[in-house]
Amino acid sequence: MMVGGDVVARDVEEVGVTPLLLGR
């Protein structure tokens, strides 16, 4: 998730799945 990670993170952040992807 290095290329276009910012774009994906923003899309995921809206759904609230960011913590799940980060595994935190």
C-alpha cells in the first residue's frame, strides 16, 4: 500500500476501516 495509499486510506477512512487495514 505504498502507491496510491493516500487515496485508498482516504476512501477507507470514510468507512472507518482504516484501523482494520492497519491492524491496530
